[in-house]
Amino acid sequence: MISGFTNETAPLSDRELEALPTFVAILSRAVGKEHAVYNDALCDLIPGMSGARVRKIINHIRRNDLVPCLVASSKGYYVAETEDEILDFEESLRGRESAIREVRESIARQRRIRFTPIGKQLTLF
């Protein structure tokens, strides 16, 4: 779980695990951008399902290779038909990783500046 996002990042619930085969079946048939499935349509599969929890299920599907080459775009989730589509998605993920790292590093620097007592020098070792 991620601190501050307990509900969104909690392990899959029994109800979500029961719905997993349905998610896999739907997403496995979503081959190509023209058959992409929107997050909202997946939310409708389980009453009260949030977009964040759908993303958690998608994360589980990807990390466990349940729907190979499952990518996402503004069109929704779909199975990539070409290597270029997968490479584009990988590049998008790399960019997001980099942006998150840059923010984390900035926050760490700001914390050190704000909370290091004046005159106290930081050491590397």
C-alpha cells in the first residue's frame, strides 16, 4: 500500500478477485485501439467500483501477465497489435517514472533545506 492512498492501493479484495476473470476476458478481446475499453466501462462491472481500483486490477493483470501487451491510451485499455504500440507505451511509462523521480528528488531537497538546522552540515557518510 502507498501511504495516504490506503483504499486505492490496498490488495485486491475478494470481490475484485472474483471479477478478475471477467476483466481478463473483456480485455483479452480488446485487440487494437479501435476496440479499447474505457475505465468507466470497467468500473460498471462491479457496483461502487472506483477508477483507482480498476487501475489496481489492471496493474495486477499486467504484473501477472494475464493479458499480454495490455497498454493504455486516451482511448482506453487495449491489447497492442504492433511492437511500436508497445514501445510507445513503454516510453510513456519511462517519462512518468522520470517525472515522479524528479518530484521526489525536489521534495527531498526542499525537506533538507527546510529542516536542516542552520550551521549543521550534511555529510555523505
